[in-house]
Amino acid sequence: MKNKTFGSSSTAEQVIDANHPSSMEGRIVVITGCNSGIGLETAKQFYRKNATVVMACRSEEKMVASRNEIVEQVPNSSGVLDMIVLDLGSLASVDSFAQAFTQKYDKLHTLM
Ligand SMILES: NC(=O)c1ccc[n+]([C@@H]2O[C@H](COP(=O)([O-])OP(=O)(O)OC[C@H]3O[C@@H](n4cnc5c(N)ncnc54)[C@H](OP(=O)(O)O)[C@@H]3O)[C@@H](O)[C@H]2O)c1
């Protein structure tokens, strides 16, 4: 299923199930801008696959609300939903994110 073609009606769930048919436990995924829209849906799907998802959003308040939403909608995941504030419009914030991330993790498998 890896080379399946997707279209405008494909869902994030279909895409991740085709590309990651088995559990992603232990895989570390950073997703920027994931408190709404396509980023939020992507975070939900990687978390559903049991990945360690590091949410990277500029608003801590929105990030916490989105994290709560994901946990409520995906109650059976064995993954991790971490949060580190990141404003991509600020180099200081990018630097602070990188420091916080590397203090906690020694690998990054996927960056979105
Ligand atoms: N990680 C990714 O690759 C990613 C994530 C999201 C969207 N996108 C792209 O954005 C386009 C529109 O997607 P959409 O309609 O779902 O989303 P959207 O409404 O455009 O929102 C995008 C997300 O990006 C966040 N964001 C905007 N500026 C940011 C910044 N300086 N630092 C950190 N986060 C920031 C927004 O956070 P606020 O709520 O704080 O504004 C929001 O969560 C698409 O082309 C999509 O590919 C990519």
C-alpha cells in the first residue's frame, strides 16, 4: 500500500494507515502548527499510531486545548503527546525550542 495515490478526498487516517501500517511506538515526531487544521489532524493520527508526538505551537493555551482534544478523541493510544512552545516567526523561539527538545530527546524521526 506504500505507493497508493491519494486525492483531495483522502483523509489523514487513510494516508497514515497506508504509510505506517504498524505501530509507531518509540518513533519521535515533531509537528509544528498543530493546534488547528491539517497540523492538528496529523498530530492526532501519529498519536493514534502510538508515536511520541511533540506538539510545537506558538500559543501554549491553544496547544494545551488541542492536546486535550486529541487525548479525548484518541483514548486508547499508548503514544506520548508532548508539548514545547515554538513560534516559527522568532529565531529566539526556534533556539529555545531546539534546546528544550535536545535536552529531552536524542533522536528525531519525523519533522513536519
Ligand atoms: N507542520 C506542518 O507541516 C504544517 C502544519 C500546519 C499547516 N501547514 C500548512 O499550512 C497550510 C494551511 O493549513 P491549515 O489550513 O491546516 O492551517 P492554518 O489555519 O493555516 O494554521 C496553521 C497552523 O500554523 C500555526 N502557525 C502559524 N504561524 C505560526 C508560527 N509563526 N509559529 C508556529 N505556528 C504557527 C497556526 O497557529 P495559530 O493558531 O497560533 O495561528 C496554526 O496552528 C497548508 O498548506 C499546510 O500544509 C503545515
